[in-house]
Amino acid sequence: MPETIGFVGVGRMGANMARRLKDCGWPIPVVFDVNAGAAQTLAQELGGTAASDLKAVTAQADVIFTVVTDDQAMKSIYRGGLLSRAQGKLFINCATVTPAIHAWVEQKCEAKGAQSLEACMASSITQAREGSLYLMCGGKPEAFERAKPILEKLSASLRYIGPAGKAAQVKALVNMVMNCNTAALAEGLGLGAALGLDLTMLREVFARTGANSSVLRTDGEDMQKRDHACFFSAAHAAKDSGIALKLAKTQGLNLPLALAAKKQYDRMIKEGLGGLDKSGIAELTFKGRKGHPL
């Protein structure tokens, strides 16, 4: 009999992960979200219940996924009753938070006789629904082995990185470099547009040269067409670059490119564009756009 699974945080990522696991035969008896309406709608779809509090999640599930926004949210749920009746349970944490938070969560879980694992995602909403996420995991090896049969149904590639916090370090670096690449692509396409170059041609040339990157494939056309439907928001980009910059500070490193990219995402937030996809950074670089999408 497969272990029962609960979800805390059922935004677009969490909800699609839950749908995928339900399709693969795992019981999802309970979900929770601060947006009670979203939790209720998903629970009805999955044939489960929407918990009124965090204690009810742990009471009804053997494995609990958390997909929340930031450090503060993680601390709030683990201090807010999620560890009630936690003995023997496994908590899989998928948020992009600081490495220290994952280590803190592991300590809290172990003190209650539970296990925890960070499962950092380097993919987006579509991949969550398809079960093709790239997952980087950190924590005790035995927690990883317990989680593996579940995570394999969510991922196209699953990698164990090391102790708690190490996967989060890698994820921070992944997003830092991605954010720099996105900012650079926006500047390249913005300059190309100002010079009167055909941007479709320019993207094709970029793809065949050293200017190529994964964000060229995912964001290039969107920048050109000003289609910034959100898959990974500018606000999240700013947060994640900030995590990496704080790690750099602990090592006495200066990362001017990462800092410049973060300032651009911070500017998007200031101008009310933080809810756009990260591709919306092009609104700051294309001549004549003046920071506002169509």
C-alpha cells in the first residue's frame, strides 16, 4: 500500500505536483493552503479534504510536501502545528529558501522523530504536471531513499547532492546564473531591436553561437512578443538572486554580475512588474517600452 501524501502550499507548482502523484496512484487525502478556496478546489478534484489547520495535514498523511514561498513561510508552518503527531513522518520541502532553513527544518523534524528532505526544483509548472522536474535533494541518505519512489514519479532527473542545505546552495547558484543569463539576453535583444535587427533572425544566430542558453529557448520569443505570462516571477528571481548573494558574502566574494541582475529584478518589483515572468526584464531594456508591458 503506497504511503499517503499531503501537501502544504497548493499554488500552481504544488497543485500540479499533487495532480501528478494522484495520477501515479498515490493517495492524496489532505491539502492545505492559506488560500482556503484553492485548497478546497484541489481537494475536491483529488478526492481528499482541505485541512483547516496544519495539524490535520500531519494527522492524515505519511509524507508531507511543503511548497511555500520563502524562509518566513517555512518557519511559520513548522512552528504552526505541522510537526504535531510527526513521529515517523517524512517532510519533503520544495521551496527555494536559504540553506540554513533546510538545516533548521531537519533538526526540528528529527527532534520529533520525523525525517526531512529538501527537494529543490529547477523546472517549472508544466514539468510539475508532466512529472519531468529536475530535482536536487539534500538531507540524510535514508530520507532520500524513502522519498525516492515518490520523487521519481515527479522527475525526469533526480540527483542527491548531500547533507541538508547543500541542495539549496546548488539551487541558489542555478537560479543566480539563470537570472544573469535572462538579464543578459534581454539586453542583447533590446540592443538588437534598437539597431533595427530582425529579432527572430538574431535569436536563431544566438542559438548557434556562444550566446546560446536555456533562457534563450524559454524566454527569447516571449521577450520579443512581450508575452510575460508568469512561470517564474521576477519577484522570485530577485529573492533567489538575493539568497546567492548572501552566500557569496559569507565567503567574502564579490559577484558584480549577479548583483546587477538582482538590481534589475528589484527595479521590476518597484515599478509594479514583480508579478510578471522573469522574461519581463526585457521591459526595462527595450527602447521605448518604458517599463510597461502591453
